[in-house]
Amino acid sequence: MSVRGAVRVERVVTAGTFSLDGETFDVDNNVWLVGDDAEVLVVDAAHDAEAIHRATAGRRVTAIVCTHAHDDHIDAAPALSALTGAPVLLHPDDTELWSLTHPGRKPDGELTDGRVLTVAGIELHVIHTPGHTWGSCSLHAPFLNAVFTGDTLFHGGPGATGRSYSDRPAIEASLRARLLTLPGITVVHTGHGPDTTIAAERPNVPAA
């Protein structure tokens, strides 16, 4: 847990599966809660809506933000929305991918590059970072010196490509132009595995 004043970042790890292109894998996902004692924003509602709801601990949930639409990052989003009344937000370039998991339920709103979401008096800036999927987005929280990257940037470098809806040159271009330009001390909260920093990952992204 990272704390700065009353606003904090909390991690909930949930377990489930990831399925795409005819293959299924067991995965553990990081679900991030950003907020204070009164309200929180949820990043990537993975696998277990009840567990995430318990972690919100009665606080108002302002939004459920999907960094991208792989099933392991969105499978619990509609159920969590039903439990909390919070809107589900997704970049429109991932609408087709979303529909593979939730064909009868559309997201409630769109993430767009440059959109600013607010929670607990702080701002989270949406950065469109295509490559892992076409609609992949990161959330930069300058007040917390943090960025939530989903599966775009991990401890060790770029997220996976090579499956449907992904492209290696695109993810590397996104990282160089949009994320590696953030301050080096920025903590990277990833979709799976441990945190890292922008400075630590700069050497792990190939130059253009």
C-alpha cells in the first residue's frame, strides 16, 4: 500500500483464467483501488466482484476503469457495477474485444486520451497506450507519483503481444512516447506481478 496524505493505493489480488485465441491460462491479477476513506476508483475488476466489493469497505465507488478488454481484466466488471452502481469505463477501440466476454452488456462510458478522472480530490489522467490491445490505456496519477499500466508495462518491460488485437511495434511506440516520458520516480502499478518504476523500465524498452 502506498500512502500520501489521506489518498492511497490498495492492491487486491484475484485469481482466475485468461482465454484468447483458443487457449486458456491460469492467472493472478492485480486489482487497484485508488481513493481515501470516503470514495475509491477501481482499476481492472478481475475475476471476483465480491472480493473487490469487500475491499471497497463501504466507500463510494466512483468508476470501474478497464485498462483493456482482455477477459481476465473485465470479467467481474458488470457484477461489480451492479453491486456498487459505478460506471464501467473502457476505450472504444476495445469494444469488439469486450463483446467476446460480455456480448449482452456494453460499457457505461468511454475512456479517451487526455480524459481526467477524479477521485478523493486527485486527478488520474487517461493515456491511450495501444499495442497490448488497440484500446489499452494507462492512468497517470501525478499526485501519487504513480501510473497504472494494466498489461502495457511490467516489471521487466513491455507487455505481451502476438495474440489477436495486439502489435509489438505499437506497444513499444506507446511506451517510448507516452510512458517512458513520465518522471523516472513514477511507480508503475501493473496488471500482474510486482510494481516497478519508469526509470527501471527505460532500459527494457527498445529504442526506435
